Amino acid sequence: MKKREIHLLENQSLLMRLNLIGLALFAGILVVGIFVGPHFSMGIVDILLGLVLLVALFLFHEVVHGLFFKLFSPRAKIQFGYTKGMLYAGAPGTRYTRFPFFIIAIMPFIVVSLLLWCFFQLGMNYWAVLFIFACHTSGCIGDFYYVYLLMKAPKGTKIEDTNYGIALYFK
């Protein structure tokens, strides 16, 4: 079986490209939001609530990853941490097929996006929600990159979450 290792945390060139794409995504979301949104209005309470919620949602994002790692492999040992400016959740040593790993990678984006939509529906300031959504979505760029790799991976590929990124095993 062949192995392709993606050293996401150690590949400065890849990290720089992903960060630039994330920054462009952040700016694009804000530009679209500005054109479709109401007149700008935000108070100090909205700003403080937004910042607290942003931090909480990034932590929650990793908890969602952890829950889905565990859902698809109940015996997996889940690790949470912070390194090189990034929070992470992982299950090093556990291999998953493409579909479960796709769900593990994308589910935090879906869950947090739905939560933000609910907060907006419940009256949270549009601009605070937009900013948090833009920050979170751009912060998901590593997850989106994994989804991209999975879509290109051959059928039957197994994915192992590692301490440095992921490893793809295929024939």
C-alpha cells in the first residue's frame, strides 16, 4: 500500500498558500455581506459578544471534529491542542475511509454556520454574525483543503489523522 503524507503543520509554503486563500475567502465574504447587508450599525455590546462568541465557536469547532472522530471510531483516542497558531483536534493512529473523514473534516463548518444562522434569526446583529462567519469560514481552510484532497484521492483510500497533518494510504 502506498502512503502520501501531508505535513500541514510543517510545510510553510503550503501554510502560506492556505492562509492567503483563507484571507481572500474572508475578504470575499465581507464584501458580499456589505453589498447585501443593512446599513452598518454595531455597538460595543455587539462587538464584545461577537469576540467572545468567535473564540467559543473556534473551540466548539474542534469539539465537533472530536465528536465525529469518536463517532466513526469509538476506540480512537482524541487529542485536542494548540500549535503554530492553530487549535486542533485529532485521532492520531486511527484510519478512516474517505466518506467518514470527509464528514469529520466538513461537519464543524456546517454546524457552526447553522448556529450562526440561528443566532442571526434570534436577533444577533447582522454585522457581528457576518464577521464571525467570515472569520470561521476562513479558519476552516485547512478542513477545506483536506476535503479537496479526499475528492482527488483514489477509491479505497484510507486516511490517518497524524500529529503533523494527515496520511493517505492507497493502492
